[in-house]
Amino acid sequence: MVSTDPAAARPGEHLDHLDRVVTVPNAITLARLLFLPYYLYLLLALDRRVAAAALLAALGATDWIDGYIARHFHQASNLGRLMDPTVDRILFFVGIGGIIAVGAAPLWFCVAVLAREVVVATVTVILTVLGVEPVQVTWFGKAGTFCLMFAFPLFLAGTSTAGIAPLVTLAAWGFGLPGLALSYYAAVRYIPEWTRNYQLHKLAQARPVT
């Protein structure tokens, strides 16, 4: 997930563009979401695992593109800040769910990744509903997501690439284990930030109105 913080805009730049809906980054994010049913069709209906793995890898790899465009071409938007992490998590759940359905990756590994996502998403939603300032995604979280978005397609491809399957599966572990470790490390680092932001929110509410 790549942050598209409005602060990335040039000093003094008017920020009305943050309310825009139709932007290139938002279109890319929406396209990633719309391709997920086709991924499931390739995997579950046609059993074309290499093709499904390639598509899943492409959907994961394009995650950085929308953030890059938003930052460097001043196309950040409030909708994009909401859509990008939401689509990332949908991509994780749908992508990994399909992989679990065909038994293409160790179940414990899939559950470990999904459990972390459920916890982070739940805390984020609760704090957002309460009006607490969201926590910015850290480098560790981005790196963990990047690794995992390549690990799962490799696990999937490793079940259908005769001859080089052991090498593909080894590469999957090479991305997967560091990705899992980084993602959990990032989640642990979020705890004091969540706590601090919640305390600041409570203090702000407790201040008398003058």
C-alpha cells in the first residue's frame, strides 16, 4: 500500500483536487478490483493456475503505480486514500481465498497472513468510526505487502510448473517468510501509534469549548 498523503502536494498548492473522483490513480485502483473476478474464473473454473498466478502478480505489482502517479503528478484524492488500502485488502482476501480453495499454499501460512489483515483492518475501521486520526502505512508494512503479493502467485505457479516447481516454490518462500515477518513487525509498530492517536482524540474531545 502506498500512501497518497495530501501533504505531498507542493507548498501553497490549492487542495480542492483532493475531492476529485475521476483520476488516473483511482482508475488504476478500480481496474485492479474489477480484474479479481477474472482471476477467480481462471483459477477455479478453468484451472489455469499459471495464468491466474500471472494475473494476481500483475494486480499486486501495479499497487505502487497508483501511489506513484498520485504523488508525482499531484493526483492524490480523498477517495484514493480510502480506495487504495481497501482494494489491497480485498485483493489479499480474494487472492488468498482462491489459493486456499485449490490448496496451492500451506494453510498455516495463508491463515497467518489473513489473521494479521483482519486485525489491522478491524482496528483501523473502529478507530476511523470513532474519528481517530489514521496511522500512516510504514515502510515495513509496504515492504511486507510487496513481498506477499509476489509470494502467493509463486506458490500458485509452483503447483503447475512441472520441472521447475521446486525452484518456484523456493522463490515463494523467499518472498513469503520475509513478507510475513515484516507485516507482523509493522502491525506491532502500529500499536503505540494507534494508542497515541486514540489518546490525542480523547484529549481533544475533553477540552472545554470556548
